[in-house]
Amino acid sequence: MSHARSIRRRAWFEWAVASAASVLAFVTLVWHNWIEIVFGVDPDEGSGAVEWAIVLVLALVASGAAVAGSYEMRQARVVSRDIGMASRKT
């Protein structure tokens, strides 16, 4: 497998993580008591602090993963371009 393909695969994984984190953050914003329903616990005793913390963490994860994925895809383009230029010279 080429180096550029490996980088692209990593970028797609990071974008998938960003998408999943975004969806979970949105679900938590819209349906704030899903944690209590799914896990059967109320960690903040109804104050909503845990939900807001989860939204914040998920938003940070989504942003970071999206930026990392974009960086990886740019790197893959640079590597592909450099390989293409090297093959034209020979």
C-alpha cells in the first residue's frame, strides 16, 4: 500500500470520528436526557451539567478530528504530487 493511500485512509477515519462526534453532540443538545434513558443513571441529578460537558467535549473532538483529517488529506495530495513529479523526471 502506498504512503499516500495510507494517509488518505487515516483522513477518512478521522472524518468519520468527526462525523460521529458531531451527531452525538447534536443528539445530546436536542435530546438532553438520553444518557439517563440509555444508561439508567442520572449523574448530575437533573442539573444538565454532564450533558453540557459532553456536548463541549464532543464538539472539541469533532473539531479536532475534522482539522486532523483535512491536514492528512492535504499531506496525501502533497505526497501524490511529489510521487507524480518524481516519476515524470525519470
